[in-house]
Amino acid sequence: MMRVVTATEAAPGRVNEDQVFHHRSVVGVLDGVTVPEGFDTGCAHGAAWYSRRLVTHLAGALDDAPDASLAVILGSAIERVTRDHPGCDLANPSTAAATVCLVRDAGSELEYLILCDSSLVVDTGAEPVLLVDDRFARSIQRIRDDYLLGDVPIGSEVHQARRIAANTRKRELTNTPEGYWIAAADPEAAAHALTGRFPLLGEGAVRRAALLTDGASCAVDTFGLYDWTAMLDLITENGPHELIRQVRIAETADADGRARPRFKSHDDATVALCVFGEES
């Protein structure tokens, strides 16, 4: 038995570029990649459009091949989205894209797939296991060191110029073996996702699993409001919306990004909590 509770919320004043996914036995969170205003992507569609279309096609790919691996399903969905915007320059590495984190209740096992910087936190009764695709973090660490200095406020001209410069450098690493992989125009990216399984029965069985976009995981890894155990307890007892509410408070308290340097004052936030082993 898998009980699923979800929440997703746009950054204040913005269109939500995140999506939450729950179809059949698959649950996921997606985070559309925000591009600075005026940055060339070669695409007439934005991150919100891409993440919405990818969710639609994930459902279709899952219906068409329910027994396929999560990587195959994601690859098929990416290919279908690509056919939805043939007039765009899909060779541009900054074309519309999204991070993806999926889990599937396969009966005796929990399957997972992670692509780029959304997080999966798994509770098996011991110390929670944090699963992240750290290729993205490793790839852009030097870019962050160069441009996220915390010496100018978010939204200033200097900060905006740094965002564009950071994105210009990041595009050189997108969907390359030397950089990181993300859902965009090339279905091959799905084959590079991190995948694995946890038991759902017996010793070490999964009790809870939380899927988070980086706008929600920042409660732990950016703002330090909780450790992963306390975060799981919060969303289990009070619901995912409470985590997002507390993230908004932390973001507002450091709106200029001086204490916690980042590219945006607020970010879209999405959480999916899966609880296993409960009686119906």
C-alpha cells in the first residue's frame, strides 16, 4: 500500500515551472529550468510549458509500456515532447528542460530514477538515505564560486549580469559526458539517469520516501532549517505544504541573498511524500 501526498507552489508572482506527477504506481517531481530574461534558448516555449508537456507524455509513455523501465519511459516522454515543438532550435543547449525524480511502487521493490538536481530521501528505519544526482553540483561548483558571491543583492543589475554569465558557461556542460544530464530535447539523456531499487518488504523495507525539487530541498541543504529526518517527520505529520510555507519564510528573511547566496530570491517548490505499509 502506497499513500501519496503532494504539494507544489510557484515562487511568489511567478508561473509555476515545477510539476508533480502521480500516474498508476509512479510518482514524480519535475523542475523546469528557469532561464534569465533575454537569454537565448532557441525555443519559443518556456520551462513551465516543457515541464507540463513532459508530465503529459510521461503518463502516455507509462500507459503504452507499463512494464518498461523508468529510464525507457522517460526517454519516450522526452522524445514525444521534442515532436511538440519542431520549429524550435532544439540543438541549442539552453532549450527548454527540466529535472526529473521518479519512483515506482513495483510491489516488492521501490524503483527510482533521478536526473539532475531534484532529491530523493528514503527512510528505511535507520538513517535516511539521500539520493541526488551530484554530477550537476560538481559540474557547476566553479560557476557558483565565481558568480554566487553574496556581495550584491538578488535582482540588481550586477546580479542579473552574473546570472546570464553563469548560464552561458553552464550551457557548455549541459547533456555532455563532461558535465551533467537533464531532460531536454535528446531522449538519450534518460539513459544517463541515476537508477536503483530499495526493498518494500522484509528487513530494511522503505517506510517513507520524499521527492523534492531544489526549491523544497533548500529547507535542509541551503537554509539548514532541519536535518533530513526532521524534514521527513515534518511533512509526514503536517503535510508538504508546511515545508513550503517554512521555506517561504526563510527566503523572505534573506530576500537579497546576502546570507544565503543564490540566483533567485524565491523558487518554485514541489514535494511528493510516499508512505508505505499502512493499512487501508
